[in-house]
Amino acid sequence: MEKLSVKQAIKLCQNGNGDKAKEILIEMLQAASIGLILSKTRVREEHDALSIFYDAVMEQVDEIASGKFAFVDEMKFMAYFRQKCIFKAKQFIRENIAPFVPMADISAQTESVLEEEYDEIRTENYSRKNELYNVSLTPDAQKLGFPKNVMEAFHHLSDKCKILIVLKKLMNVSHRAIVDTVGVLYTISNENVSKNSLKRCWKRLIEMAV
């Protein structure tokens, strides 16, 4: 069986057999290219990487057929195609993973969600104490509702804490997406850092609001 080569694919493409050229390039380049996209860019899903790779192959074949690509040797071709995959992956990220913009202020809807979260934690705390001490404590009826000091406490949090609470608690954004979109800006290097930072921020908010 003849060994597959880039030169073979290029010759087929130049002779009008683009489909066969695509088959050869896909077989030769797919494994390494998918690994490159997943390891060197912010693309996380294999099916997205595969789509990016196919797009790069299609474009490469078009460049060869139209004479826009000049073949020198296989090493230079591989380097060129790797750069094409990286470029297309970054383009995919720009088009499909838009950055989140931190909220400038707290809307009424945001206050409502924070109130629900606050009441949930307050109820859990009372339940835990009742179970632990075998008593029947209930929140002070005079203090029901969302205390103003919680919002004041929120505004005193760091920008990092504010954005984590807004993105996760209010918008239900995944920790992976938080890392991908605001990780560099707020020094959130991975999902565990995001989770732990959020816990500390939420604890800080409750402590400040008490």
C-alpha cells in the first residue's frame, strides 16, 4: 500500500480530485491537529475541534486548487497547516465564546436573586441549628426580607468577587466558561480556583452582611 503524503494530496488536488485529496489530508493530519487545537487553544470540546480541523482542511484544499498555496516541503506544509488550525480555533472562540461584561450596577432583578440566595442560606442555618440542638428556632419576623446591608456589603466586595457572584449565582455560568472568559483578567487559572474563590467570596458577603 502506497504511503500517504502531502505531495500526493497536492497532486490529486491539482488534477481536479479534491475529494480524494481531502481524504488523504484528513487521514494524515486529524489526530495531531485535534490534539493541537485542544491543548493550545481555549477550545474544550472535541467535536468543536473536529469541526475547526475540517474547516482548515477545506480551506487548505481550496488554496491548493486555486494556486494560492505554494508547496515547498512537507515540514513547511505541516507548520503552515498547524498555524491555520490555531488561527481558525481562535476565530471560533471569538465568534462562539463572547466575553462577559461585568455589570456596572445592581438591578432590581439582581437584588431579587440575591435575596432568594440569602434567604436560602438563612433557612439552612436555622434548620442546621434546630437539628443540632433539638430546638425550634425561626427567623425574627421583624427582620424578614432582604436586608439593605447585604447590598451594601456586595458593593464593598472586590471586583473579582462581584463578577464571580454575578456570573455564577445570577447568570448560572459554568466555572469552565468563567475561566475561559474572565480568567486572565481576574487571575482565575482553572475551575477549582473559580469554585474556591466563589465560596470565599460568598462567605465574605454573608459575614459582612451580618
